[in-house]
Amino acid sequence: MKQVLIILTVFTLIFCACNSSKGPNVSHIDLSIEPQLFFIDLFEMNEEDLDNEIKNLHQKYGSYLDAYSQQIIKIGSPSNPDYKDFLSSFLNYEDNKDVFKVCKEQYSDTKELEEELTEAFKHYKYYFPEAEIPQVYFHTSYFHQNLAMDSGWVSVSVENYLGADCEFYEWLAKPKYLRRKMTPEKLVPDLMKAMAIGNFSFETKNEDVISKMISQGKVHYFIKQMIPNIQDTLLFDFSGTQMKWCKNHEADIWASMVEQKHLYNTNRMVMQKYVGDSPFTYYFGQDSPGKAAVFLGYQIVDAYMKNNPDFSLEDLLNNKDGHLIFREARYRP
């Protein structure tokens, strides 16, 4: 894992029909994940004794508090003489207090999430037995950062997972197609996406549409291996109608890309229109979901792995040659 803090805004990253699967047996892996509710410890400090409260918080969270303060909410180091005042301002900002109350209601009980995280990280340990499992923290950042990670931890900004109908997102004018991703059900998949992006390079040998499709397809394939029973709609952030559209039009989508000779197009705007977040995919019409080409990218990756059963997940993630993956996938929609 990289030794520097990585900030991941998962739902703005630019880089099957897949059915639910049981996946490998991971019951023998001795592992339990219990997220640390840092945001509650932070906001429920006794401000009349803030010096000691900060000291106790630092003893409990160590370098994580430094990273949170300096790189997530950007108020400076706890060693700064003015840190207490900056932190007090952050905690007493009325909007932050409102967000905290809603987050506490949603995430003070983490029993279900503990089970989901434990299962996901058991699969991670299955595929990468030598990997260290990070501590999981829950924080708030007033919508600044989605996830952050360092060598020993990964932290989730829980105010980004309060449900598509949360009034905060309305106030922030979040587009509806993005709000679909801001649900509690997305927290674990996004965290596993962060594990992929933080521990493996998704750079591509070639900068073209097909390579970007496959790069994002690899990320989705990774998530699928970590959460084998994930629903297609949740994996791809599609509505049921959009998912059905992609499955019904898979051959048409592919034929359109081939006919327009876009597979090897290197124009960044063209790539963005295929794999970037948007209400719909520009080249496929308004009935299509945004990033519909990523659905094809996943299908290509899935076909590649089925055609190469001796390849490990790590082999796939370390392969930066999207063109080679495409050729060896022998994809035929």
C-alpha cells in the first residue's frame, strides 16, 4: 500500500451482464472489521476542556488525527498553537453540526456494515493473503472528501452516504444521477474500490477509449470479486431500467463504437463522453445510463479472465495493456 495519504473521490473517477455469485469460500479466514466512529468521538468532545480532549483524541487516533486535520478538513496540524480555535470553529459551524446529527442517526449502529466489511475484506485477504488489512474509520468532512487512505487505514466520509433523497444533497444541488451513488449500500463497494485504486495502478499502456473502458472494467471486476453477491445495479450505479437497457442493447452499443471507429480514439473529450460521469452516454442517446461503455469494459475483462483461468486477480490488475486484454478476451456481444 502506498505510504502517502491518498484522497479518493470515488464517484468522479475517470479512467457484463454479471450475475450474483457465491464466490470462493472465505469462512476459514479469521478476520473481523469494526469501523472506528471517529466522527462521533470528534463532535462529542467536551469543548470546555478542549485541550485535554484533543490530547485524548490524539492518543486514540495518532497519525490519523494529523492526516484528518491537515489533509481532509485542512485546518492544520494539531501541534499548531491555533489548532484548538480552528477545530472549535469547524465543530461549531452550524451546518457541520446538522450534518453530524444525521450521520450519527445513520451510522452509530454499524453491526450490518461490520458484517459486510468483514466479508469484503475476507475476500480481499483470500486474493491477497500477504496484504495487511487497514483500520477502517468513519469521518465527516462537510462533503469535501469521499474516502481517504494511508498505509494503515482507510477512512470514509459518511455524509456522502445518507441516501439519494437526503435534503443536504438537494441543498448542494447534487445531480440526481450522482445522488444514486450516495446511499448506505454504496459505502462498502466504494471502500473496496478505494482499496483497488490505492493499492494498484490503473494507468494504461495506451491512452484511448478501449483502454479506459477496460481500466474501469478492471475496477468493477475487482469490486465484484470482493463482493460476489453485489447486484448489477449497485455495481454499475444504474437504475433497474438502465441496467435492462444495457443488457438489451449490448450488441448495439458495441456495433456503434466499432462503426464510429471510436475504440482506439485518443481524444480526451471522446473518452470522457464514454467513461465519465454523466446523466447518459452521449453517443448512445438519452435512454442510456452514463458510463454505459464501462459496462462493456467489465464484460471484456470478465471474458478475458474466463479465457485465462490460470491468471490471478493480481495478474489482471498488474496488466496495463488494455489492447492485449481486449485481444485475448475474444469478446463477442
